Amino acid sequence: MTKQYNKLRQKRKIAVYNAYYDIDLANKARSWSNERILKELGVTIPKGTPTKRKKPSAQTIKQKQKELENYRYGVLVGLDYKNAFRLKRYAKPKLESSSEYYKQKKVSVKDFNIPANRSKRIDLWIEWSKNENLPPDVSKMARQLNRNTKIEHGKRVLDINDHYGFAVLFYMFVDDRSQESVQRTLKPDEWDSRRVVYMG
């Protein structure tokens, strides 16, 4: 790696850390693009020399973790990063009722309190699926996604229970990604409702 790239990685790491005081997330995000960090975390990478890491109090860390949870909530239900960013400091009742979008497409923060360990997220989803007990708002969101998805060249129309919508929600949850990010890599099979095409 070049010296310039190492500096950029360090700048990203510090910017994300100073935003949420989560060192694991900061280490993960340093290899992301600036655009991805902005969209998925609501953090703008500053120009010039990166600022030093801050030393927050325990209360500040707790507050920032809540802001991150709120931001991810907004991204998860399809808000763009600007609107999700505006909701970062809202209390839960205001967060859930702050816009018509939330009223139409509400997802429970409790249901999407994402475990830090990816394998635990997979295990939780498997448990939901085996018991046919996906959180109701998650199922509703997946079905709505199927309704809103068009197949350009296929011979069929998506059914609300197609695998596509549920596959998108699965990768959003398991990989902690935005809906937009997942949809860039998945598309519904044109012929089989039980298949999803991975585009890489």
C-alpha cells in the first residue's frame, strides 16, 4: 500500500471513531470508500490532516452508540443518508413518528438491534426462519419491496412472497448493509420465484 493510501485509511478510521467511539467499526470502515462511509454511517471524511482521536466520557459513548443505532434504523427502512442523519439524536417516540415514511414503513428497533457478531446475526435469522417467525414489520417490508420491484425482461410479475424481498432483508441484517447496497448485488430471477441472482 502507498503512503498516501495509508494516510487515507487512517483518516477514515479517526473520522468514524470520533463520530461514534466504536473502535471495531472504525477499523472496519477504514477500508471502505468515503461514499460508503457517508451513506452507511452518515460520516463525512474531512479534507486535510485528520484530527486526533477524542477521549469521550462513558455517557458520551452511550449517546453516540444510540445515534448510530438511530442512523442505521433510518437507513434500514430506506431513508437517504441526509434524512437518516437528521434523526440521529431523536428519542425513540419521535424517531418512529417523525415522518410519513416511517409511518408507512416502520421497522422495530428492537427487532433490528443488530448483534456485533455476524455469525450470531445469521443464527438469529435462521431461528426466525425455522419457526416461521420473522418480525412482522420485517416481513411487511420484504413484501413491499417485492411489490415495488419490476422485472425488465422476464415473463412474470413478482409475488409479494417472492424470495427476492426476503433475501434483500437477510443481507441487510446479516451484513449490516443498506438496502441500496444490497440491491446493487442482487436481482430477482426472471423465471423462478424461489431463486435470486447474485451479480457480484
